Amino acid sequence: MKVVELIAGVVAYQWSAEELGRQYSNLTPGQIHGALAYYYDNQVAIDAELDRISRQAAKARAESLDSPLRQRLRAMGRLG
């Protein structure tokens, strides 16, 4: 698991270290606290990566709304 994936839960849901442990039971408390320490030491870079991932996902969602298949279905009157 990447630190940025773990931190996404902290940023999106304000999860504590304890909640992260419940959500990611395969990680030890030491791994979770290590990831949190790494995040706080590198917060600007990791926040920028989270923002990049979010923008990329939004772009993919927007593009999927106008996919060739959806265009054909709209032309056939099968999609609103």
C-alpha cells in the first residue's frame, strides 16, 4: 500500500490512526504511524499527489459520460 492511499482516508474522512487500523487491519500500528509521520514530513508533496489523482479521476469520469458507446445510445434514444 502506498502512503498516499492510506492518507486519502485521513484527508477525505478525517480518520484517526485507530480508525486507519480498523480500515486496514493488514497494517501494524507501527506501519500506520510511520505512514502518518512520513505524510506530515512530506505533506505538501503528498497533498499535491492527492490533488493530481483527484483531478485525473474527475477527468476520467467526465470523459466516460461522453464515451462513444454513450453517444451511440443517445443517438438511438436509449440514453437521456
